[in-house]
Amino acid sequence: MFMKFNKSVLSLAIAAVFSANSAWAEIDAGTPVSSSTGNQAAIMQDGGADNHAAIDQAGDRNSGSVSQDNTLNATASITTSGSDNAATISQQGSNGIVNVTQSNATGSSATAVQTEGYSDNNRIDVTQTNTAGATADVSQDDYNHQASVNQSNGENLSASVSQSDEAQVASVIQADGSNLSATVAQDGTNNVATVNQTGNSNSVSVSQDGDGADNAVSVSQDGNNSTVSVNQSASIGSTVIVSQTESYSDGNIATVLQDSTVDSSASVAQDDGFNTATISQSNGANLTASVSQSDIANLASVTQTGGSDLAASIAQDGQGNTATITQAGGSNNIADIAQDGDAAFNIATISQEGGAYNLASIMQQGNGNTASIYQVGGSNNSASITQR
């Protein structure tokens, strides 16, 4: 079945298709030589397989929606060009593909949902370019889904991805903008979240929760005065990697929390000065935390509590830096701080409480440095300080 509406000015376009086998529905609101304003377009498909739905709108303040229920191998796409447009796609089923593309999309919104029922192997791609104040919201349930949001050349942009169950992959890219916000929430196991941002005053929040294993987070920011917050809980063999290392990356903040995790690791790398890195790991075992910072006036803190076989390291290259490692309640823990390069007036502190066979070491190079190690309530511990 084929239905097509094509008018240069279209106030209302609605197409509905119901099929047990296959269907194609397309709405084109606007032509290459003109654009329209305030249009509404909707496509509804229920049941069957291999259904396709497409909406193309040019102009401002238009809205388009696609709903595909109880379907297999469905594809849905909405393409808009103009400001303050709204695109909404909902799919229920497996092996579905959703694509939303919005250009010159100031104030536009994209919402894509693949949820409910036995949905798996689905994919969502959202692209927004040359925009300000645009939003993208993606939600997927069940397992083995992929979600990608790409926003570029704008400011005050927001991207949100929510996924539950296992084997989910989420990717958010926000390029060449400021005041960008990216949020990824995943619940389950074997999930991967990747966020890349370029520009200033941006923020990233990633959470991976639930009884899971082998979850992974990678965040990269290039710019100043940006923040990263990552929270992982109840997982085994999970990793977090945060990089704020490109040129002119001053005044950034990275915070990583891992709770009730085993055989997991977290690392933060920051370049330039006035950055802050905080890693907190609690109620776990065989955990590794590392922080690397360069330049001046950086702060690094690692706290590991309630576990054994913990390893923490901080490396700082520059002057006026402060490094603190705290380990409590376990044995066979290792803490290491190195402050070198053209270093001066750096401060390093290690505290280890309880347990046995703990090792602490501090190495400092330069003038006016301060180093302190505290080991309380344990036995067979070792501590060393080297200043050159």
C-alpha cells in the first residue's frame, strides 16, 4: 500500500496504515523550493513485518509523529529542516530502525522510543545540526539495542539516552558547542556508554545500575569549565575512562563513583590547570583507580573503602597541585602518588586505615613540596617517601 501527500503549504497531514504483512507510508510536507509552517503529520502502523514510514518537513514549527506497534523489521524516519520542529517516533517490536534528522534546528526536539514487549536488536539514530536549544530524548527497553545521538554546531543543546536490560550501546557526540548537556542511564549488564563533547561549559552524566557485569563508560571532553559525573553500581569487571586532555582544558571537574563493584577500574586524565578529579570506590574488591594531571593548581582525590586488594595511583606533573589517597577497611592495598616534572609547592597525602600488608609510597621532585603518609590500625604495612 502506498500513500503520498505533497503540498507546498500543508496545514494538516495524517496517514494511517494497518497491515498484517508489509506497508509503506510517506508524507512530504514542503518542497525544495518552498517551506511551510505549523503543519502536523502522523503515521500509524500496527502489526505485520517490514513496515516503512517516512515524514519529511521543511519550515518552522512543524510536528511529525510515527507509531509502529507489534511489528518486525520496521523502519521509521523523520527529516525536518527549520526551527522549533518536533519529531516523535515510537516502535514496539524487534529489529527496528529509527532515524531522525533535523537541520537548522534551533529550538527543535526529537523523541524516539523503542520499548515494551519483546523488543530486541533495535537501533535509533538522531542527528541535529546548526542548532541552539535543541533536545534529543531516546529510550530503549529489553536487550541488544544501539542508540546514537549526534548534535553539532550549536549551544544549549541537550541529549538524553535511557536503556535497560543487557548488551546496550549508547553513543552521544556533541561537537563545536557550548552549554551542552549529555545524560546516559543504563540498567543491566554488558552495556557500553560513550560520550564525546567539544566546547566550553559542558556537562556529562552517566549512570550504570543494576546487577550487571562488564559495563563500560568512556567520556571525552575538549574544552574549559566542563563537568563529568559517572556512577556505576553493583557490577563485576566494569570500567570507567574519563579524558579531559585536549588543549586549553582548564577548570574541568570529573567525578567517578563505583559502589559494590568487583574487579573494576576507574581512570581520569586531565591536562592544563585548575582541574579537579575525584574517584570514590566502596564496598568492593580488586579495584583500581588512577588519576593523571598536568600543569598547575590541580586537585586529585581517590577514596577506596570497605574492600581489599585495592590499588590507587595519582600522577601530577606541574606545580601547586594537591593529591590525596584514602584507603580504609581492607588489606593488601596499594597507594602511590608521584609529583614530578618542574614541580614545586605540591602536597601529597596518603591515609591507610585497618587491614594488613598495605603499601604506600610518595615521590616528589622539586622545591617546597609536602608529603604525608598515615597508616593506622594494621600490621605488616610499608610506607616510603622520596623527595628530590
